[in-house]
Amino acid sequence: MNQSLWSLESQRALVTGGTKGIGEAIVRQFLDLGAAVFIVARDHNLLHEQLTTYRQQGHIVDGIAADVSQPGIAAQIIETVKTKWGALDILVNNAGTNIRKPTADYSSADYDHIVNTNLRSAYELSQAAYPLLKRSEQDHPVGGRIIFVSSVSGLSHTSSGSLYGMTKAALLQLTRNLAVEWAPDGIRVNAVAPWYINTPLASPVLTNPEKLTGILKRTPMNRIGEPEEVASVVSFLSMPASGYVTGQTISVDGGLLAWAF
């Protein structure tokens, strides 16, 4: 077996929301697979703590404390990566948030916060990273890669709220658009759509016994997913082994979407 197909050795990746939950699991797997990782997260202290730990373990890692929902921050992040590394091979748009309310109760501030965090940031980071990802094809035969962390809420109604579902569905269409538009530039674009995963974002729901029971009843595998299980799919989509896969959404949902009745 060609081991290089299943490695991220010498690859340079940017992961947003990389200090907690799915994002942290992606960072850890990428580092273990040989990649250099640039982490973006809001919590400066937690970011500094994790960067120190990773460096002590011998990994190549850097990062910046930033709120990706803020206008103009995407260009600053990519410019920082360009200054520090001069190149980028993989962009993982993982940062996300949610406010669970009935649609009639959402305020314009709620709308702006969810849309800017979940959708606008991913769009603007992809746009800003395009020149570096396009150039990546010159350095690596596999070219540039973008992975969006969406949700099954972008594929079906869930109790997570209409704004969350709307933004996650938009990421899936953006995945298809960019995959086709940027294929000639050697850039592959895919998405993952998790169901409930053991993360801080899902904790308010998963710690509610009644809601947890309802979730498990709807999940054929009868358990909650782990961040590492999503990270493994993201890792695969980033590897040369998935070199002919683009424009796809892989659900990481314990069978939820396959179970109509």
C-alpha cells in the first residue's frame, strides 16, 4: 500500500474554531498525520496553552486569536498565514455557533451573529485563501483542499433552529459551487455533515435527559458521535487518497438520514 496516500506529511492546514470540539479533534489528527497547522480561535489563553503543548510535542503549529464573524478578519487571517508560511494547502472551515429559538423569536442581532459566524466567515476565508490554495497545486500534486463542517441540519429539519439549518444548508451549496468552479485550479472542495457530537456546542442539548432520549431514538446506532469520528472523515477528505472526491457531502450521523421509518 502506498502510505503517502494516507498521510498529510508536509501539508499546511488552517483550521478555524480549532481549540474545542470537532475543531480540536481535527487539529490533533492533522498534526499526528504530519501536517503543519495554523489554528484560529477566539479564546487567546486557550489557544496559547494548546500551541505550547503541541510545540512541546514536536509539532509545527501556529495560530491567531480572532473572531471569524467580524467583517474583514478573513483577509487578515490569510495574510498572516501568507506572511508566516507563504503557502496553504488545506482550509477547514469549522467555526460555528447557534442560538436555539423559534423562528418568530429571532432578532436581527441573532441573525447577524449566526450568519456571520457560520456562513459569511467560511465564504470570505475561502475567497481570501483561493490564491494560496491555487498555488498549492504547484507544490503538491494533490492541489488545494477546502472542507466545510456543515450539519445534518443543512439536509433535514432538526430542532436546532431555522437560522442554523439555513446557514449549514448554504455551506453545502457553496461546496458544490466551489468544487466545480475551482476544479480547473486543482482545488477540491467537500463537506461533512455531523449529527449530534459530544462537543461544548451540543452540551446544552445532550445534558437534557428528555432531549437526549429523543436523539438516541432517532439514531440507528443509538449513541452520540465523538469529535474524532468527524475529524477522521475530514482527514480523509484532506489526503491524497481522496484525490478524485470533490463536491461531496459526507454525513457523519450514525445512520440518522438513512432511517425514514
